[in-house]
Amino acid sequence: MVSLNHSVAINYFGGSEILTHPLYVKWSQKTIADINSAKSDLQTDMGLIIANMDNLAIISYLSTLVRAVELQS
């Protein structure tokens, strides 16, 4: 775990298996500023993911992006 700004923890619990996940491919091509502008789209994508162990890595990755955007605010 990396703690930035002493208030927002950034956690990523995944491995290389997400590199071919469609949501990883979609969001990994954007800058944090672009993601900040599309925050509602990111939240919509996250809301459509089934919350199970098979999706833990992509949920973790997208959650990390949400936290990174919060740091920029």
C-alpha cells in the first residue's frame, strides 16, 4: 500500500491477468486528467461489474484510478 497526501491510500491487488480485460484496455490509455473529466463514465463502468472474486483485480485497478483522480482534486 502506498499512502499519498497522508489521507488517501492507493491499493492495487491484482496482477498481469487484467492486461487484456476490456475495462483495463479502455482506461489504461487515458491520463489522470482525462479520467478526471470522465469520472462519471468510470463510476458507471465500475457499477456494471459483478462483485465477485473473478473481478477483484479489475475492481481494484479501477478503484485505484478513482483514488488517483481524488488526489488530483
